[in-house]
Amino acid sequence: MRSTLRKHRVILLVLLVLVLGCKKSDPSADPQKGSYAYFVANIQPTMDYSALESCFGTPDKEMGSGIHIYVYLLRDQTEIWIGFSNKIIYVRHMDASHQLLDTLI
């Protein structure tokens, strides 16, 4: 009886750890997320869409014709534009008037 109870507790503990470990991260939970510095530190040219979404969250906007352009609005009112087809084509930092500030990739 004790052995069975102990096994159940271990199983519940393992399930709890798995559920908490698999919880999708909230982009607002990290104070750096939503900043230009966070994109500079974390963007990789080999990222696919699921990696982008996992790291940076769902894009705030999507635009483009022929390719996807994923737009992330940053806290400082600038934007990150990610040109994407089957892979990242470019990553640009744009100001509020859509003028290029920097090219990351």
C-alpha cells in the first residue's frame, strides 16, 4: 500500500514537472523581450517560423506580397521586420516612419 502511494506521488511529480516545463513562454515575462537588444542577441539566420514564434512570440502584424514580412512592434515604438519565405531572408530594424535604422541579417 505504501509502495503504491509512493509510486503515485512520484508519477504526479514527474507529470507536474513535464507540464510546467512545456508551458509556452510568455514574451512579456522577460523584461528584455520586446526590445531591439533582445532581437540582436537572439535572432539566428537559420530560424524557421516555429523558432521565431517560440523565441519572440507571435508577430504583431504580417504583410508582404510574395514573401511574408513578420512585424514585431518594440517598446520604443520601432519595429523589427523579418522577411521570410522558407527561411529568413532579412531582418530589419525600422523606425515609426518605416525608415531603415539597421539591418540585422
